[in-house]
Amino acid sequence: MKTKTPKLTEMGVMNPEQIIGYASVQIAEDMDVLKINYKRPKGSFLPKRRRYEFKRIGKPMPGSDLRGTAAIRYEISPMLSQATFEMDAILADSKRMVATKESLKAELDAMQAEIKAHITHLSEMIDTLD
């Protein structure tokens, strides 16, 4: 399943399927940093980690008599929130894909063992006919 990533595309992420992890850190009262880690193909000149900064949105505290900076609360940027939601979906899809791949490999191994046993049985039957 291919996850749609409009916010990541808007941020400039061209290969969302190469994302292997991310970290979001609040570095100041009004600033967040998002670091995205990629698994790039061998020989790629693209970076393995990119960093994005997001300003937090300042909103006045409801019902507060405070003045100045103490009367403001900062909320996470909607762009950052949506980008992390999209990356969580991408990472969940990749985990699902790995689980499917492992189960298919196990099924293939079981089928190969069964066919090998059947070939061995037929060979023994042919040898008894001589």
C-alpha cells in the first residue's frame, strides 16, 4: 500500500519510501526541529538525514490575567503534526511489508521442503520398480 504524503511533498521530501525513522525535538519555547533519517541506495549523493525547523504557533492563554510572554502558550505547528502523522503511516506500512515478506519466505521454504520430500518419494518408488 502506497501512503499519500502531501505534507512531506510540500516540505520537499521526494522519496518518502526511503524514510526509516525520524525525531522531533523542541529546541526553544517557540521552535521545533524535525530530523528525518533515510535509507539511501548505495552510491547515492543524497543525504541520509535532513533537518527541518518549524515555528510554534503562539496563542493567548484563555482566561489569564497575565501580561507579556507569560500569557502566551505555544502549540505545535500543524505542518509538523501532519508530517509526523504521514511518517508514522509510512513506517507502519514498511513494518507490515516486512512481516508479509517474512511470512512469504516461510511459506516458500515449507513448499520447497514438501516438493523435495515428494521428489525423494517418487525416486524411491522408481528405484523399487527395477
